Amino acid sequence: MATVIRVPVLADNYVWLFAFAEGRCAAIDPAVADPVLEAAAAAQLAITHILNTHWHPDHVGGNMGLKAATGCTIIGPAREAAKIPGIDRTVDHGDTVTLGAHEGHVLFVGAHTAGHIAFHFPTANALFCGDTLFAMGCGRLFEGTADDMFRALAQLKALPAETRVYCAHEYTLSNARFAVTVEPDNAALQARFAAVQAARARDEPTVPFTLADELATNPFVRARDAAELAERRRAKDVF
Ligand code: ZN
Ligand code: FE
């Protein structure tokens, strides 16, 4: 099992340092460079790779700074390659990213952006999903449709339930407030809502979480079809 270190940056972003081998790590969706370099140094880790899930500036803003400081290799979505600063290797659905002894599987989950990908590392029990799946929420549909998101979430749902989900934002509390309006009688959701309110009141992070948590409480993951997901997404957009 590898260690994953959380680096909170900007208003609510999480950059993840996946320590895949002794003294080495990959930075996932580095919004900025300096705090990520500091966190890696504090953990005595060299950043050898960047994994980008999509092109949004709050996911790639640190690419060039980290590359200049470390010479790391930048791996990102083939379908958004032109918008990923410093990209060295493009990957798409079905590709493999090998980090030390860990093999990551690339999943195409375009919806939030058209070329969005996720990285699943089974041997680390870790899913890095960017802005596709959040705790009790999902990404906004900037470049894709509800059908796209339904398909994306269906793929993520199919991964082992114990998989830990490392998403890129701390959106949990606002997602929970919406989720309880969709399923007011869901006891697991009410319990989770209470738990995340308490955690956030103590200024504690709520990420990572497990896919099992989402299967039980996430109204987007639980949507029965794309139409239901679309309705919920529209409602959340104006919530
Ligand atoms: Zn985004
Ligand atoms: Fe984002």
C-alpha cells in the first residue's frame, strides 16, 4: 500500500502526492507549484511525475513550475493535450501508467470536460478522479452531457467498493446539503451529512472517501438513468 498525501491549495482544491515508491511521488492535478513542492520536501519525496485529469487551470496551473523545479514527466489526457502545459505523455482509456510497482489504469470519463480522464491504481486502492466524482456530488457539465456523466459514473461505480476516492475539491458539505433534499429518507445519507458537518466544523477534510460511501449516499451515483442524473444536476446547479 502506498501513501497518499493531501495538499490543500487555493480555496478548496486538493492536490494529491501519491508516494508510489521510497522517496518518490506523483503529484495529481497540481493547481499551483510552490505549496506542492513544500509538501513533497517536507515528506522527503521527489516529484517524478504529474498526472493531470483535465485541462482546467486549477488542475494544471502548477505543471510548469513543478517541471522546472523537478524535471518531472507530465502525463495527461490525450483528448485535451493541447491545453495541458508541458505535457510529455498523452494517455486515453485503456492505457496503463506504471509508477514503481503500481500499475494505474486510465479511464475515460469525459463529461465535466470533454477529455477528462481518471487514474485507478488497484494495488494502492486509489482512484484519482479529478472533478468527475465528489463526495455526494459530481462535476458540473461544462463540456459534456448528463449521458456522458452517467456513463462516467457507471464506470467508477464498477470499481471495487472499498476503493478510496481522491477527488480534487472539498465540496462535500455543500453537496451533502443538496443530497439530503433529493433523498430525505436515506438514513445513510443523513448520518453522513451529520458526520461531514461535524468534520467541517472542526476544519477537517472529508476526502478521501470510499466508493461504498457514494453507492449509499451520492444522488448522482444513485441516479437510475441519465435523465434522472440530468434533473438532479440541473437542480444542483441552481441550489
Ligand atoms: Zn474542473
Ligand atoms: Fe477543479
